[in-house]
Amino acid sequence: MTTFLLLKNLYRTSFEELNNRTAAVLLKFISIVSFAGLMVVLYAFVYRLATGFTF
């Protein structure tokens, strides 16, 4: 939990100190899309494990 809080604090302060608004919006968009992609991959992996797919 401590690691998660440290990463959250690092993420928040890095965007607060970024002066270019366009870059901040772009980086936030990229991070959200990357997180969504990671969730899709994890879902597909768990689904394959649950249905008995052989690797």
C-alpha cells in the first residue's frame, strides 16, 4: 500500500509541476489509454486461465 501511495504522490506532483498544459493533457490521455490496455490484457489472460486454455 505504501508503494501505491508513493506512486500516486509522484504522479500527482509531476503533473502539478509541468507548466505546459498541452503536454500534461497528452500525457494524462496516454496514461489512461495505457492503463485501459493493461486491463484488457489482464482480463484476457484471466479469461483464458478460467476457461482452461492450454498455453
